[in-house]
Amino acid sequence: TYQQYALAHGVKEVETYTGEGDVAEVIVKTILPNVTADLLVVGSNDKKGLIGYFGSHAAYIAKNAPISVMVVR
């Protein structure tokens, strides 16, 4: 569904990936090493505290990703 939405709104190349396990770890340890991305955009939840400020998955990804990360609230 997201791939179709992106293509319908002008994104020219869309690749989708799936994995099992903790979302943040799968992205950082499995997906990112196998793609040639320059920027990863992740959403966050609005909670309290530093981890809550970014969301625990977004905080983990921002800290451990080998590429630039943009966290969107």
C-alpha cells in the first residue's frame, strides 16, 4: 500500500523490505547494510522523556544507524 501511494505521488523508485524481530534492530542491522540509502526518515511517537520524545524505535535508529536519520514528529 505504501509503495503504491509513493508511486502515485511522484516517487520514481520505491523498494520495500520486510523482516522479523525488533523493528529498530532489523532496520539498523539487516536492511541498512544492504541498501545504498543516504537518509532514513522515521516517524516518532509523542511521549514523555528523551526516549519518549523520539520514540524508543526512532531513538535507537537515530543512535545506531550508519547513515543520516530524520525523525519526524
